[in-house]
Amino acid sequence: MTTQAETQPNTPDESGKTENADIAQPSTFSACVELTKPGITKLVTITALVGLLLAGLHYDLVGWGLWIKLIVGVIVGTTLASGGANALNMWYESDRDALMKRTKVRPIPSKRLSPRFVLTFGIVMTIVGTLILWLACGIIPALVALLTTASYVLIYTPLKPITITNTLIGAVPGALPTMIGTTAIGITPAAPVAGFELLLEPIGLMLFTLMFVWQLPHFFAIAWMCKDDYKAGGFRMLPIVDPHGNHTAVTMIITSAMLIPCGMAPLWIIPELAGWFTAGASIILGALLIYLSIKFAIVRTEKSARRVFFGSIIHLPVYLMIFVAEASIRTLIA
């Protein structure tokens, strides 16, 4: 007899990307791309870019040359730094990855790349990405990127096999990249403050909170779908110590509900950029995620958890697109 997870080789990783246990990637280049966890890296880069765009619009950043420099710097620097952090995570967890069906085909367990190569690759990517952020966007965004990598690799990753609070702790490096974008405004004449005071800038804190909360129903859904795999790898995830799903379901519902006030916060923090469209997106998308979380609480199956997962995948990009679009339109017609 096999479990559903055993008969379903394609299961999502922490970004939602699937890893097929039956198909190996033959080239070194494709293995290096896999090290960066492209799904996570893309999401992180988008949130950093959103932070830059909203901060720039709010503080009336002018000059196409400056805009282009910051946008390119944030995109390239964040992509490289995030990819490096993910590679270091794969290096650290390679032994545990070999024990799990969904990760045993990663570059180190499958012996496509050596641990030394992956460690070097991750360090170089992190350094290069951080340097690009420093040169293009200033020292504060570069330090935020370093803090993100350090907290992800040195704090969150070691705690995964030790405590179920690792998901909360891991949400911090997942949310910090928004501040790479908002603090990049610090090198421009439009900057409201300078130095480390940029870390207390309201837009950055607002986006950090949104990203922090959003990750919780998203990752708890993944943890429920992959709980057997996580158990095999020796990770301490909430669904493993909560086999009936009582606490997992309640946590999903509460954190999904919290996304509505988080999504409404721009109406008070930057009212000139956010209005009815942003508010509507927050309410509708948040209500959808609450509904899916309640459905999970009722049946508590892998299928219902997968719906929460895909609901979260819809929630964030759609909300951010509507928010940025409304902010851009309001700026143009102001």
C-alpha cells in the first residue's frame, strides 16, 4: 500500500515549483539554475521591486536615469543575492534533501554538483548580488540583503529540524527583501530620511508585514501537503506534531484573515496611492483565502491544502499588481 504522496512525484517546494523525481536535469547550467530556486528568487525580486516602485512614487522620485539605475540594481542585485542564499540553503540541507522524495533529485543529492561547488557558487552569488546593490542602490539595501541571507541560512535553516516555530522565523527573511526596494530610495534626493532610519520608513514596514503574514497560510499549506516528506527529512513542521490538523487549520484561517487589514493598510499609510481598487482587492482576495482555509478545516485533505496553496499563489501577485497599477495611475493623473 502506498500513500498519496508516494504515488504523486510532483509536489511543490517552498516556492510552489515542482520537482520531478523521475526526470534529471543533465546540464551543469540547469543544475546551477535549480540551485537558485527560481520560483522563490522570482517572488523575492518582485517584492523588492514593488517596494522600490511604491517608495519612488510616494516620494516623487524623478529622472528616468535614476529610475532605471535603481530598477536594474534592485532586480539584478536581489536576484543574485537571493539565488546565492537559496544555493547555500541547498548546500546546508543536502543530507536531509536526500531523504525526501521531492528533493532527492536536487543537484547535490543526485550528484550532479559537488557540495564544494554549491558552497562556492552560493557565496559568490551572494557577494556579487550584495555588491551590485551597494553600488547601484546604496549601503542600506546591501545590508538588508546580507541580513536576509544570514537569517535564512544561519538561523532559519538550522532551526527547521529543531522547532515548529521555524515557519515564523523563516517568514522574516522571506519578508525582508521588500525593504531592499524601499531603502534604495535613500540614495536619491527624494529620500525622506537617511541611513538606518530608512529601515523604519512606513512603506517598508507595511510591505514587510504584508509579506510576513502572507507566507504563513502559504507555507502551512505546503507543510500539510508534504508532511510525510518533511517527517522523513527530520524537519519539525506544525502538521507533523499536529497530525489531525486542528492547530494547522486554525492558524491558516487566522493568518488568512490577517491579510485583509494588512492589505488595507496602504489606504491609511499612503492614501494618495491607494484607494477603492486596492481595498477591493484586499477584501476579495483575503475572503477567498479565508474560504479555502475554512474548507481545509472541514476536510483536512491534501487536496484542500493544495487549494489553499494555489489560493495564496493567486492572492499575492494579483493584489500587488492591482496596488501598483492604482498607485501608478493616481500618480499620473495627480
